[in-house]
Amino acid sequence: MLGIDISRMLRQIGNRVGQEIAFSLRSIENDIEFLDEMMDWWEHAGLGLLQYDVDPQFHVVVGLNHPPVDDPDALPMWEMDDGIIEGALSTRFAKEANVVIQRVEGNGDKDDLWRYLIHRHELNTIELVD
């Protein structure tokens, strides 16, 4: 519509909302407590179900009450919902130099559409000697 990519725009709006949520939860020092609060907020807002696990690595599973549909005329609200999670996790975790957040596809169920893997890398310097 008028050259505007609605999906991208909704994702950007979601990112901004997620950043604000993470900012409002900034006083929570423990990452698990932060995720618990995010999960409660997500469900209270009626957006779906969030879960986290540490096996095989630390990740957040995103479930949506309104998952993507194949209808090209449908408003892609899932982009905004997913953007909220992306913005909140990026604001909370990616500010650390040793953390990388990666979005991967889930198993396709509405309660496991995407997963955000949170990689923490050790920043050990290696001394090279002759």
C-alpha cells in the first residue's frame, strides 16, 4: 500500500514497545526474573505464551494467540507481536558485548513459532607467543 511495507513497520513498532517494556523492567537484576515478568505481561496482554528453557542452550519460545496466516490481505499483527519480544530481549541482553541473540524457527505450532537463542560467549583474551 503506497510503497509502505506494513510488516516491517509493525515489527519496528513492536521493537519500540519491547524496548520500553525492557526499560520499565530495568530494576530487575536477575535475568530469569525478567523473563518471568515478560511471560506474565505477554499472557496478560493476550498475545500468547512465552516459555524459556536452558536445554540445549538458553532460549525463549514464542507462542502467539494470533499466529501468521497465508492471507495476503490480512494485517500482519504477528510481526508486531514478534517485534515486541525481539525489542525486549535485545534491549535486555544484547547490550552486553558477549551476548548474541538469534531468532530461529520453532516447530511450527502456534505455541512454538519462533525461538530466540541467547548466546553468551566468553571474552577470554588469548595471548599469542612465538
